[in-house]
Amino acid sequence: MSTILVAAGLVTVAFIFGFGAMRKRRLHIAALAKGREGDSICQFARSFDTRNVDTWVIRAVYEVLQQELNDATPAFPVKATDLLAGLLIDPDDLDMAVAPEVSRRSGRSLENSDVNPLYGKVLSVADLVMFFNSQPKIRAS
């Protein structure tokens, strides 16, 4: 019986900490968004030289990051200068959710990403765009 009470207590504590972290994330992202009212993908795209950076990659990164932050603030206005850590995007989420979806939407492969000059160096949103821009396009089968 005492084991059940201890387990229930641990679950309760974990829930409280998880809820607090989620609330903190929402407040942080909402505060960032408030200072960016009126910003859109247009300002984001202007941060890149579209003669050298694939606009599909730009759009994919913007939309996937917005989707990732949707629980905190719908349609969050992403900036190229944003640090992923500052957006509270966990490196595991980047690898498991963000990267595969950006790959799918942009038509860029994740194969051999370890030879990409930005491999292991993606800190900002601009880095993420440039990482995918350096990846080869997926060939239609």
C-alpha cells in the first residue's frame, strides 16, 4: 500500500512540475510574440537572400516552427535571429519532430546530414534554414 502512495505522490509531483513548465513556456512565447505583432513570413523571408536560399526551405522552417510553438501561441511570428533555445525548443524535438517535417515539406533529404557543414551547429532559426538549404533535394522515384 505504501508503494502505491509513493508512486501516486511521484506522479502528482511530476504532473505539477510539467504543468508549471508548460505554463512558463506559454508565458515566455506569448511575451516574445507581443513584441512582434504584425510580423509575418514576409519579414522572415526577407532575412535571407532568396537567390541563394530555397524559398521552400524558408517556408517549411517558418511553418514547422510555428506549428511547434502553436501550443504556446498560435501563429507565432518566427524571426531568423531567434535562438532555438530561446524559443524553448528541445534538441530532441528538433531531431524527432521538427527536422523530419521540414525535410518532408521542403523536399530536402536528411540522409548524410553528418557531412553538412552545419551539422551539430544549428543554434538559431537562420542556422536551421541554412542547414536544410545545404541538404540535397529528394529525388522523385
